[in-house]
Amino acid sequence: MKVWIGSLLLVLGVSLGAQTSPAHNWHSPSEVVKKIKKNFSDINSYSADFLIKTEDNKKEKQMRGKCFYKRPGKIRYNFAEPEGDEIVSDGKTLHIFIKRLGAVGKQDLTLDRKNTSGPIFTTNSPDGLNRLFRKYHYKFDTIEQPRSMGDATKYFVLDLDQREKIGGFEKMKLFVDSESYLIKKAVATDGRGKVTTISFSNINFSEEIQDGVFNFHMSGNAKIVNNPLVSEN
């Protein structure tokens, strides 16, 4: 499960959008998607807190921590719960470290991605969002857009349905801040009904982040699994 979450975070974690908040007077899902993707090119770096909740057969589990992003396509997720887990990418290689297993998934992000059945990930954020909306049908979940979800913020809510049922997350729901176009939350459901919710808070675009943050330091005792998301074949 952590591997599939890793592939989703690689896209959503860099989809927080730009800080601009232009006015709008349209209610079109395609225009919302265009604005989200356009804003990607304005992001230099950010940090944020993240919370991941999973629900499976009435059993709930949560993971939390802090994430970092720096252009182009560098990410780090430091987990406080479960403590010690990491998801790190320097834009070329993705590492997913699961401490309790002593295992590292090492994914080459430079492989030929002509294999269209592979999971969603890429080396830079614009391509990641293009791929996300290319692999999923999307529409507003209701006619009322944007709308309040119980707080002061109004959201555009997009329903995504996987075009080809290839495993992983078959359906998603994205909650997009109608003023900033930040994707504040995503709810993803796999073919067995397991639900994963990822939300971001305390987003900081002004924090200075050094390149060294995105270096993964391998434990000498860790077992390496190469290319768990997609191979060259």
C-alpha cells in the first residue's frame, strides 16, 4: 500500500498550485484543471504538513509528517507516524523506505514510460498532472461549484475515474481551493474499496530548501526492491 501511496504523493505532493488567486466567473471542470496545471510552472519550492488516512473493512489507519518540494520534481516526505518512514526523490530516482520492514523501493524515474499501464509518476510536476488527467476521466461531483465543505474555504470538487482499470486507485475526488487553486485534499479508492485520504496544511512557499534535503541516505542493512512501480519491460 505504501508503494501506491508513494506514486500518488509524487503527483499530488507537487500539485499544491501557485499563490496567485485570480478571479473567475466560470464553472467548467476543464478550466479548473487548466488553471491547476498552469500554476505548476510558478512553483519554485514549498513545505507543508501532510496527513494520510486509510479505511479498509472498517479498520482505520493514519500516517502524518512533513513534506518538501523543490523544482524540478524533487520531493521528500518525512513520516512522524509511522516514525522513520521516508519517500524521497531527487527528480531522477524515487526511494520509498519502510522502516519496520527494513526495505527500500528504488524506482528509476527516467525509464521509457511508453508503457501506458504503469502507475502515475513523473520527474516533474507539469507532466505528472498532465498524466493524471489523461489517465482519468474527470468532472464536477455536483452542479454546485464551488461550495463550502464546512469551513470558510470554498472548493471545486472533481471526481476522477480511471480510464483503464489497471489496478491502484480506480477513483479519486480532488478538493481544489477556489481562490488559490491549491489541491488541499484528495480521496482515492482502489478496486477493493480501500479508501485513502491525503490532505495538506500549513503550506509555506517562502521556506528556503537546500538541494541536499532530497538526497536519500541508504541504510546498510536495508533490502532494496528495484522498480516496484514500473519496470522497463
